[in-house]
Amino acid sequence: MNEITKSDAPCNVRLRDVAASEWTKIRTDPFLFGSFAFALFVLPLFAVLASMQNVPITETATKIGLSGTALSYFIIGGFGVLVISAEYPTKLIHLSLAAVPRRIMLMAAKAIVVTTSVVIGTVLASALAVGATHFIERNDHAIGSAVPAIAGTALAHAAVALLGLSVGALLRSTAGGLVSFFTLTLLPGGFAQVLPDNVQPWMLSLAPAFPFQALRSLGAPTAANDLTLLPVWQSLATFCAYSVILFIASVALFVKRDA
């Protein structure tokens, strides 16, 4: 298929209309929307299950309530991959480019919809999870730093969704995108285990999988800074930078090559 250039784009195509179309694709695709909904459902589910265990009194309700962030984090990343990679086997990407020839606009709309929906959904699910934990524990545990932990968790989930979208755009394959995404997020942390003790903390703090682990420790007796040399928010900022850089690279490649 010949590449459609920016000059071929209709003048009346607006970003908000493209974003609305992208959201319609997500909510009308059972598998795509199901993966998104399940990732959010995991948070309150794990919070309730964790609250039913014999949890030490020193743990905060925030840390207990966000115990499902690990699984949710990786499902959201897979969701990001699927948002674009699922369009290639069905040739839906050709229809998308016919409607929106401006490829930068199309990718921008996908990124906006993915990150916005993930932030809103994660904030609501995390707040429900922490609130449910606090209610079940009958105030036996301190609430902890709930607001920064929830905000950081939402930001980390949005960044990992953008990372998944970027990987999916680069590889244009669901299987390859998912494998590459999990490798990219898990391999650095595993590789750090075999590094010297003086290098290991740096590798862990720069690993893409670190932010969600550190955010759960906000307000907990053991500070997240004890785990690595980088503070929690600096580590999260580093991960967000990874996602943005990879997204820019994926957009540049998406614009240059054929669909």
C-alpha cells in the first residue's frame, strides 16, 4: 500500500474527532476493552484479597490496597500493545489511515486516548482499592500517603501503556509486541541481580518495572529510597522519559514506512 502523505489529509479532520473514533474502537472491541477493564478490576480485587490475610499492623492501607499494581501494570502494558498491533491482522490500520492520512495525528490521538483513559481508570480503581482496604481493616491500619501513591500509580500505568503502544507501533505484531514489551520491562530487573552490589541499585532504579514497586512503599515503614539510589519520583520520571522517547521513535518510523 502506498504511503498516504500529510498533504492528502482532509482539512476538516480534527484531533478530537480522531480521538473520539479511537475511543470508539477500544470500547467496541470486546477483547481490547476487556483487557483494559480487567487491568483495573485487578486493583480492588487484590486489595480485598490482601485485606483478608493476616497483615502486619505496621503496613498501611495504601500499601495493602495497591498490592495488585504489579499484575495491573503488565496487563495495561499489553493493552497498549494491542491498541495498534491488533489493527494489522484485520487490515483495520488501512481504514484508519484512509480516514486520517496524517499519521502523526493518528498516533497522537491513540496516545491521548490510551493515556487519558488509563489515568482516569487507574485513579478510580486505586481509590476504590485503598478505600475498600481501609474499610475492611476497620481502621486497624493507618491510611498512609494515599493521594501521592494513587497519583503516581496512575502516572506509572499511563507511561507503561504508552510504552506498550510504542512497542506495538514499532513491531506491528501482537505476539512480537507482547514478548518485546515483557522483555523490555522485566529483563533489566533480572539482569541487575547478577551485577555487583555497587551497580545493582542503579540498575534497579532505572528498570522500567521499578516505579510501581516503589510507589507502593510511599507512606510505608520502609522507604522506597532504601531499595535504590534514585528517589521514587525521579525513578518514575526516568521511566516516563523512556516511554516518551520510544513513542517519538515509533511515530517517526510510523510516518516513514508503509502501513
